[in-house]
Amino acid sequence: MIAETASQIALPGELESPRAKLVYLFLSMNGTVTINELQNGLDMKKISLYSVLKCLEKQNLISKNGDSYALA
């Protein structure tokens, strides 16, 4: 079911990194989430997530509100 849903989500063309695509898809499917929810849901280290989130934020693909992240 997840693979089917994810295949219907259009990824922005500027996303090249597999990790960035994964984070973007997670946000697409889960809405507003915290770094801890991303870490648990994707089994990624926080240091890696912060790097990806910073890049996505610079590209105006996501927004940060306090401790939460969501698609822009």
C-alpha cells in the first residue's frame, strides 16, 4: 500500500539525493512531523536528517515551524 501511494506522488525535479527523495515522500505521506518522527519513521540519524532538511528548506520545498517540518 505504501509503495502504491508513494508511486502516485510527483517528486520535484530538483530532488537528486535518494535521502532527500525519501524525506520528501515521508513528509508527503505524513504531513507535519518532528525530527524525532522523521528519525523513527525513516531509521536515519538526526545528523543526516538535519543536512537533508536544510537543503530542502533552501530549495523552498519544505518549511520549518518551531520543531516541526512540512511540505511548503
